[in-house]
Amino acid sequence: MFKLSSKSARLLGALSCAAILTGSVFAQQAQAPQERNYTLTDATSEALGKYRVPLDAKNYEAALAILDAQIPKVEAGSYDLALLYQIKAQTLLQKGDFQKSVEPLEKAVALSDSKTPTYFEDRVIREFVYMLTQLYYQEAAQSKDHTIAAAYFEKADKAMQRWIKMTPKPTPEALLIHAQTLYSWASLNPDKPDKTLVERCLAEVEAGMHLTTHPKDTFYILQLVCLQMLGKNAEAAEVLELIVKQKPDSATYWQQLTAFYLSTGQETRAIVTYDRAQEHGFMNAPKDNINLVSVYFNLGQYEKSAELLAAGLKSGKIENDQKNWELLAFSYQQMQRPFKGIESLKDATKAFPKAGQLEFMIAQAYQGLEQPANALPHAQAAVEKGNLTKPHQAYMFLAYVAFELKKFDVALAAAQKAAALPEGANDQQTKNMLKAIEETIKDREAKKAQTKV
């Protein structure tokens, strides 16, 4: 977002009394006396003579006080008043008080416009209007009230349109400022941007780009966001590709291009962009590598997902995180390679020995293979280690497996733990399981008693 930069501030300071008064306003009388035969009254000339003393000493408050004292004394609509307002505006700019400089500069321009011929030359008015454009923009950008901001953006837009009409050869920088103004105005409500303003911004961007053989990056970025806001994704992709081609050494642009393809559902192109970026030495961080794995996984390319995960976890190119190991197991499961999934989960338990969730996943995998005897020790390890996503579910699973293997005491202990948890207190399935185990044990004990008799 464009703001009045320190460079702009220096420019405004340079266009201060020392330059404007002698270089533009006063000089115009000598350059075109037949057209503009305006002269100051003796009283105003005397006041300006006094004004120069504190100004040269950079005592801006004293200089402004002299101007403020003289302004009420001059005739309304007069050349004296126009010049005094202009000088006051320039003094405030030199002081760095940009906000207060707006009103007197506006009044100076309005007074000049009201006369034929105008008080000030076109080239001087162009300078004033250009300054007003930047000042309006700054006020809009700093305002937290959208209504006030919109009003200032509209003023900046009109001022810049006037400047463009007055300027035979507008500069790319000026059109960029205009484009940024339109974009910021259009984006006041980011959830509902003004597409008419976005279209105008795009037109200014393209006009500015045609004025230079090497457009600034900001032009391309504005062009990109405008195209995206207008839903022109194919054109937006072309712009991003051009940016990457011109700036292949920028990690940021590679990331933006990849993110763009992902956000627009072009995962295959995103994968290709990952590969291209990595060839240039970018997007090789563990987070980038796991993101690439996720893209393959979401595309259903589980073999590639597993290949990258296994290699990355081993080499350190992918973070040694429990979730990444779980994703590796899921990839093998999707490939119908359950034993590879179990093997990867067992490797994960070596890296995370206190992770009961991993043991629970191993137990579930064995149960899915109809191997309850192999599932049981891992289910027991899961509840012993803890750190489970859903403890109630793990205890119920252990109860079922143990019950299936006729290890009723183990099943009873697990079911009782499940029933004691908040999720199991009012869960009918848990109650039914506990009751079934208790009745089975009761029958077993009764049979034992009969046998002894």
C-alpha cells in the first residue's frame, strides 16, 4: 500500500518556500508579464520580507505566525491571498506538518482557478496538484474511518486525473501512484472490493507499464492482484510466470506462484513450480517439502507422497514430527500396503517413545488385518503410554480386542476405564460392553464353581 515515503517527504520539503517562491511563483511574473500582471500589495510584500527572517532560521512557528497575521488583512479572492495560502502550505510542508498543509494548498489552487488568467502558471499548478494527490492519499491511508478514507481517495483520484490531463508526458511513477490510489480505494472493503475501481486501477497499471522498458515490480504485483480480484486467473498466472521469469532469484515470487496455483485448484502446475523453484535453490525447507508431500497426497498420488516422506524423514529434509510419520502410514494404507504402514508406525515409536497414539494406530492396523493377537499388545501399550487423541476410544478398542481373545479380565479393566471417562459415563455402547464382559465373567465363574462341585 502506498504511503508518503521518506523520499516523498524529502521531495515535499524540497518544494518548499525557498524553491517554490523564487523558482515558480515569483518567477512567473517575469516570464509572462503580458498574461499575468498580478502584483503584491506593499503591505504583503513587507510582511513576506519579515517572514523570511524566521524562515531562514527554520523557526517555522514564527514564520507561520507572520503569515497568519497577514492573511485576514488582505482582500478576499486577491492574488495576495492566493500567494499567502500557497506560502503557508509550503511552510507547513517544510516543517513536516503534512496534514495541516492540505487546506491552504487547496485554497491557493482554488483561488488561482477562479481567475482568468490564473494566478499561477500551469506548471506550478501541476506541482501543487501532484503534492495534493500524495497528501490526500496519506490522509486516506492513515484514516480508520472508511467513509473519511473514501472521501480522501476520491480527492486523490480527481487530483491525479487533473494532473494527467495537464501533463503532456505523464511519468510511470505518477501513473503508479494513481493506480495504488485506485486499488486502495477499491479495497476499503476487502470482502467486497469495488470492481469498477479495480478495472480503472488495472488500466492505469497497464498504461504506466507501457511508458517504460523495465516496469517496477510494483506494477506487476498490482496487475496481478487486480486480475485476481476480477477473477481473471489465467491472465494472473501469466503475470506471475513473467515475474518469476524476470526474477528467478526471488524466493518470494516462487512461493507466490506456487500458492496461486494451489489456491486456484491447479495442483499439477503447483508441483511443477515446486520442482522449478527447487532447481533454483528455493523452497527446500522442511515446511516446503511437507507441503509438496501434501499436494501429492491430496491428488491421490500416494506412492509419490510416501516416497518423498520416507526419504525426507530419513534425511532430515522433512521435519521429524509425529504427524508426518502418521501421514506416511496413511499413504501406505491408501496404497493397500498395510504392513509397510505398520512398519513406518513402529519406526515412529522409536522417535516418539511416549506417543500412545502411534501404538493405537498400530493396533488398529493389525485388527484391520484380522490379527487381534498382534493388535492386543499395542493397544495395551497405547493406554499405558497415554498421549492419546481420544482415550475413551482407545480403551474401548482394547476392551473389544481383549474380549475377542477371551482375555476377559483385561477387557473388563479396559471397559471400566472407558466408563470412568467423561465420554463413557453416559455412552450406551460403553455400558453395553461393560455389561457383556461382566456377564461373561460371571458365567465363567459360575461354571468354575460347578466344576469344583
